[in-house]
Amino acid sequence: MENQDGKRVARGPGMPRGGKIALAVVLVLVLALAGGYVGLCAYAGSSAFLPNTSIAGVDVSGQSREGATAALGGALPGLLADSRAEFTCAGQSYAVNGDDPSVSVDAAAAVDAALTDQAGSFFTRGGRYLAAVMHGNRYSVPVTLTGTPDAVTRAVEECSDPEAQTTWEVTDTELVLHKGVTGRTIDVAALTDALAERLGELLGEDTALHFYDAAAPLVSAESVDMNYAWMGSRYDKGTADYVNCPMNQEEYDAFWKELTTAQEAEVHGFEDSMVFEGCMPVEVMARRGHDTLLYGPLKSRGLDDPRTGRWPYAVVQLRRDNAEGTVYNLVGFQTHLKFPEQRRVFSMIPALRNAEFLRYGVMHRNTFLDSPRLLDRYYRLKKEPRIAFAGQMTGVEGYVESAASGFLVGIETARRLKGQSPVDFPREMAIGALALYISNESVTQFQPMNINFGIIPPLDHFVKGKRNKNAEISQRALAILEEKKADILA
């Protein structure tokens, strides 16, 4: 109540206390967000590359101009060596390799162009930063040809006919002119420009995606010291096909330390993050932690040492590699250590102290396409559907998976040639789940994939036990296959 001219007047209702608090909270949040965005703009800057940025497939995230130029300059020779621009003339195929002496790239110019593209005003940098985090920035490298490639010169010599000149002859009564017949000529300048553009496109696309896997070493069976090993299988299930080589904690600790510091063979472009999880080098796995191997290839669970009746601290298993049983491989010991280092470190396993190594472990580089961006569910190029890919290069990993991709491509190609629509294998089938995974554009960091139940939709009802559940998922797929058999065979 208020007094006005001696009268008591009721005051109108004001804002509730809770509303004032809510408004204050909103204002604080707005100011905090605004301040955070301004801080992000300042943090983003303009002299370093934004996150998730690559040039010709080389990650330059967060790097300065100098650092990015050095990284790109170091990677370009290898990327160019893997690039190849093809052309045809008169039915003959020719190709210009990226490492041709006439091919020239300017890493510094490419870096400058990318920095210029991502730069903006102060208040737009925050937005560009967030966009880079979510979607990434990919830039290509312009390619120029400083001369005429050998392949072009060869094509000119083999395919180009000299342009015929007009000829004449004099008869008894007249002069007869013969019009020349124009032969094939090659516009060398236009061709070299097109080849340079194609090489640039190849570098701009993620065609340099690759991963590394490795093979395990082999030892002769007779060189294994069975005084420190025994034959047996885990939990004594099945046949005793494995040679089990135990280590106590002291032996394992020494082995792990040497394994994590051993010298590796140099492999161009190799990093620990670029390995296929199913074929990970044992030294890479060891570097993830002291106990990682104890839960992986060296786990002793279910292996009773006949000398003690207990599970050892760690166990290295050897598996027969030939029918005669004269050669064994070290299970899970894929590696790319230098050969002398393999002998030194692996001989620290008591049963292998005097082992004869018949073959040392080696590293393989496997190149694959950025399939989610390039391929559809039928393994066809989205930009050129008449071209299809199959096998490991599509990002499927494994013999069965590679054969399945080829099977799907074969069916689709045959039906297309007959004017029929493709057979759509659903996600409930392994062949369909794998094809839909490698062509799923939402997969941003694409890596090769084995078939597994994780990419197949679950059942719509509960089934007790993992084995029983997976069996029902398999039966569901077989039932769908039976329904589609007629279309597949049509």
C-alpha cells in the first residue's frame, strides 16, 4: 500500500522474485556465451590452421604456416608416387605418374591458399572454428607440368599422324589437285593441362587413405624349448594345438620394457594411429599400457601350467603354421620391429631363448578409398555409377568380406546390364550391413571394417545368452536370403 494525498492506494503486482532470478540467470548465460564466443574467436586466430583440416589428405590441424608447409612438403613425394592420371589415344592406354619429373607442386602456395580461404573477420573465426570441428576442411594441392611428360611424348609419336598436304599431278590435258586427308593430331598443351588438373583432383580427394597391418614371425618347432612350454588349449577345450610359453611377472616386466623401446623398421608415413585394430603390431599394443598385453595376446586365463597347476602371469602362444607341425607362428605378435630387434626381444621369452626364426614379422601398407564420400551401397562411384569397386580397397577387411563385396558388385552389374533394378540387401544381412556401413556418409573418420554383429540391427525381442542371440540374428538373415534368392538368381 502507498499513501497518495492522504489515501492508501494498492500498488500493482511487480515481477515475482522467481522471475527476476530466472531473468538474471538468462542474462548471465547470454553474457557467458557471448564472452565464450569472443574468446573462441580470439583463440582461433588466423595464423594457424583450424582443427580437422587437411591438405591433400595431410593433417595440418593447429599447425602454423611453416609447420604445415614442412609436413605437406614431406608427404607430397609419397602422395604423388601413389597418384596416376590416365588417358587413351586410338585405343591405347597411357598414364602420367605423379612422380614424373615434369610434375611440379608448390607446398607453400597450397598452404597459403588454404590459410587465406579459412581466414575471415575476427567475429567469424569462432563460427569457422566450430564448423571445422564438426565437418572438417579439406584442401587440394594445385599441380603444374613444367614440361611434356614422357607418356604424352610417346602418345604423340604412336598415335599422331602428320597432317597430309595437298598434292597435285599433271596429266596430258589438265592439272589435278588431290585434297589432303587430315590425320590425327594431338593438342599437347590441352592434354597436359587436363592431366595436371586430374592429378590435382586426385591429391584433393582422400585417395591417400591407408592403414598398416603386420605379419607375425615364424619359428621352427624343434627350436622351441619345451622345458619351458607345454602343449594345450584354453580351458582344455578342443585339441591341444597350441604351444604355451609362460612368463612370470619379473620376466614379463623386463620383456614389456624392452618391447616398448625397441627400434622399429622405418615405414613411410607410419604412425601408431594408422594401424588396423585386428592386425595391430604387438609393440604398438604394448605402448598403450603395461597390462594391455595381459588382456590381449598374452592373457593366461584358462591355461593351467602343468608345472604349477595355476595360470601363469603371462603366456605367449604359438600356433601351428603348416600341416606337418614343423613351423609355428607367434599368436598376436604382428610386428614391424627391425629384424635384429625381433630376435633380441622375442628371445627374452624363456621357451624361445634359442628359437630359430624362419621368418621375421613385416609391415604392410593397405590403401583404401574414402568410401562413405565416394561409393554408394552397391560399391559404385557416386559420380560415375558405371564404375564399381570391390575388395579391400573399399574399406572392407577380411577374405570373406572382400569376396562378399565382389559378389554384390557382380550381381548389381549383371542386373544393370540386363536392365533390371539392383537387389537391395538389407542391414539385417551381413552383406547388406557391410555395404551400408562403408557407404554411410555419417561415418566421418572412416576406417576399414570387418563384419560384426555391432553393425547389424538387434532383434526386436529379448533372447537370453549372447550365443543364442547371435544364432537368431543369423537365422533371421538366412530367412531374408531365402526370400531374395529368386531375385539374386534371376
